[in-house]
Amino acid sequence: MNTVNILIADDHEIIRQGIKVLLEKQEDWVICGEANNGRDAVRLAERLKPNVVILDISMPGLNGLEATRMIKHALPETEVLIFTMHESEQLVHGVLAAGAHGYLLKTGACRFLIPAIETLLEHKPFFSSKVSQLVFESYLHGGAPPEGASKHLTPRELEITQLLAEGNSNKDVAQTLGISVKTAETHRAAIMRKLDFDSFSELVRYAIRNQIIEL
């Protein structure tokens, strides 16, 4: 059997250690890297080219959905397992749109983490039972995203929304993303206009409500 390389990305060390304990007894499975934020997860994935990336949704700097989009763009054959405490139809739609084929609730890790990875290694989708129910119910309703989901923000706008909601200034955003301050300001204005927000506090509440950031 070929070695299976797995990258773990979660901003809580205890979660990363727990995942390692669950996986370390699997023959030929290797934890090739760990990241505590989304940007490092993307950089490590591009360098290490793992078979599977286990990603938390809520991570500082770049959330799991945006990290998934970048990883799948760079490494189409790499499978992504979203590993989260959150369950909602909106998030499931976001996960699928980002290109991840796996969605597992952390509460089911002991029972389902290994089967989830085994399924993804066959390039088949894996969803925990509660999430599968959400997917099925969405299908019954035509498969349309929930009303108001992400308000049609582009991936770059979602990335900037997270950085702003985390307290970064326009200058900080520009430095992080390698763009000009003017471009960052333009994106911020476009985001506020799309969401029809008049105050920055509304943007922060929106980011929390949609799990773009967490308290």
C-alpha cells in the first residue's frame, strides 16, 4: 500500500493532537504537516501535496472554506475533509461550492474520522449523518442555497470580510494579501454596498453569524 499523507489544519492544538492520536495507528498513514491557520494550511498543502487535508471551518486569517478553494485550485486531486463543530445548510452549500467532498462534525470524530478518510481516498464523498440529512433536505427543496447565504460575495470579498472582521485595518489587509491600500479600500466599500450595511459593526455581526469568524 502506498503511503497516505495527511495534513491537519486547526487553530486548536488539542484538536490537532486528538486527530493524530486517532490516526497514528493506521498503517501507512502519515501526518505530513500541521497548520494553525488557513494561510499556512494552503502554503503547506502546496508544498507537501498531501492526499487528504483535514480543515477546520473557523481559523484565523483565512477560514476553512477559502482555504479549501485555494487548495483545490492548486491541487485538484487532493481531498479535503471539513472538520467542524458547526452544522447548517448554508455551511454545507459553502463546503460543496468550495470543492470539499467531506464534512464531518467534531462530535463524531471517534467513530467516523477514519471511515471518512478511507472514503475520500477512494474519491467518494463523505458526510456525517446529520449533514447528510441537511443535504437531502436541500435537494428536496430544489438544491438552492439558503436565502441570503453569503450575499453573493466573491471568494476575495469573503477573504477580506474575515480579515476586516478580525480587526485588521485596510493597510493590514493590503499587506496580508499583497494588494494596494486603495484596492483594499475599494473591496471594503464594495462589500458594505453588497451587504447593504451602514456600519462596521454590522459587518462583524454578519461574519460571526455566517461562521466566517468565531468569538
